[in-house]
Amino acid sequence: HLWTCPYILPEFSPLNTFKTLLSALRTNCLDKFISASSLSPLPESFVVDFMTLDCWKCDPPSFSCLRLARGLILISLTEFLENYFSPFTIWSIFDTLLHDFHFDFYVQIWLCRSIFFHHWESAQGITKKMKSSAFGPSSILCPSSNIPLDSSTPSLATVSLDFWVS
């Protein structure tokens, strides 16, 4: 859900970042598989068939694309590749590439969003004590309608503290 949501600043859109990362993963996988086939040439249709697999469709993201993003190597993908490569070759290629993809995904999407969320919490006056309360922040503070908005601290979103989800 995180990378498919619309975002306030399009240039920092998690969906655009996700598309870029997925495209790089697809290209890197394709390059590695083509290199691995140097002894046995692949048919001309390999590249087109590989590029059109459902797991690469990310606008909007297909279910198999989302599963791949979660680290699941899909049966449809492996069945396609097993027509040309040994399971060992497939796993050895995906092992490093998926690790790199998930590291980039973490740094470029999750980490950034976590930092933005932390700043949003600070702008809303949400403290660690409030978050650890079993009753949420509205039981600790006065109603959110009485909380003055600080115009010097820009908020990434405007959500009332009454809508706190624990």
C-alpha cells in the first residue's frame, strides 16, 4: 500500500520510486539471464516474453508485482525461466538482485516515509508517551479542536489527533 498511494509531492512519489526500482530489477534480471545463456542462445522471443510477465506490471501494480516486491519469487516467473535455466542459475541470479532491490526499496521508500512520518508526528505534537498509551492521544490531551496549529511547522497531512489508531 505504501508505494501505491498518491503523494503530496509528485517528485517524491513512492509509486514513481517503486516503478523505477522495479524497472531496474527487471533490466538487471534480464541482463543477468542473457549473460548466463552465453553457451546456449535464447530464442528471440525470450526478451519480449520476459518483459511482459505479469510480475513486471506496475501501473497499477498487479498482484504478482506486489508479491515480487514483498520478496516472493513467483511460480509463473520461475516456470518461465526453468524453460531456459537450471533452478540453481535462477536462484543464484535472484538472490543478489532481490537483496539489492529490497535494500534500495527500504532506503528510498520506507526510510524516507518513516522520516516524513516522524516529522508529521512532531508537527502534530504526538509524543512517545502518547503513542504508548493504551487509550491514544485524545485521552491524554484536550480535544484536538483546542490544539493550536503551529504554522511554522508544516504538516505533511492534516489529521485530527482524535483519529489516532493504536
